[in-house]
Amino acid sequence: MSNPIDSHASAEVAARVERRWATVVLAIVVLLVAIVVFTGLHWAFMPPSRVETIDPRSLHERGSEFVESNLGSAVETDGSVTVRVLAQQYSFTPQCLLVPADTPITFRVTSADVIHGFLVTGTNLNTMVEPGYVSTFRTTFDRPGDHLMPCHEYCGTGHQGMWAHVEVIDKDTFMQMADQAGNARRLSCVK
Ligand code: CUA
């Protein structure tokens, strides 16, 4: 049998240690929340603000926005660029997206089959691509460069081989290429 005075003292020690650990745990939680809030604001994360649906069975039909000849980069009348991309097991079309630097870019991406991921390395562009929905997001690339664009949602046995490139080039060069190509043709860097 333990001495009642001893057990009273050890209960106090236990309570003190418990309070100390509770403080440490609370500090960790506050730190993690602070990191999430800071990175969210710093990277300007945005929750999805709109939902646009599309019938995945109609993607290849004539007149569809995502018909193959309409995929790639198009210059809009306001000088911005719209890039349309189709994801399917196990590739993106086009395989190489060509965009100008210092220009507002709107990506419009949809899937023909299962859920895929759209992520441009070195940027905060990161979204899911779901069949039946058009994922839309805007960005501006500061400078020319080459970015990898891997699918980052597991989409089947070929998932690890599903990726594309984003090539950001000088704005003047891009606009010259767009002029030469004319309105009907979409630009890409597919060789
Ligand atoms: Cu597509 Cu993973």
C-alpha cells in the first residue's frame, strides 16, 4: 500500500506535467493554424467560386468547346489568352501548352473519363479536373520559362506517365505567332 501523503504529492506532479503538455499541444495547434493561414494568404489560395458543367459524352462532337481543333491557346479580343485543355487516361491534350508571359491567362480544363489533377510546377496553379465539370482559373506568368504539368490525382494504372509541359514565352513572340496562325488556329508547343 502506498502512503496517502506520497500519492497526494505524485497526483500534483502528474497534474503539473499534464498542464505543461496541454500547453505544448495547444502551442503546436496554434502554430499549425498560423502556418495554414499565412501560406494561404501568401500564395493567394482561393476556394472554387463557380461551377460549370459539361456533358463528357459530347466533348468530341462538332461544335463542342473541347473538340480537338479548339484545344490549345487562343487570343481573345481583350488581349488575354484562353487555354483549353482536355485530360483523359493517360494524357493531356495538348501535351505542351504555349502561353505568353505578362498576359492574363484563363485555363479551361475538363476530363473525358475519370478525375485527373492539373498542377503547374513552380506556381500555385493546382486543381482537380472532373468529368462533367469545367475547371476554370486565371493566372499571369511573370517571366518566360518551362514548367512541368504532372497529373496529381491517381487516375489508373498509367497515372505516373500522365504529364504535360507549360512553355511560357515572350509576349511579343507569342502575339506574332498568333497573328501568323490566324484566328481559327489554336497555338501549342506540340512538336
Ligand atoms: Cu490522370 Cu493521374
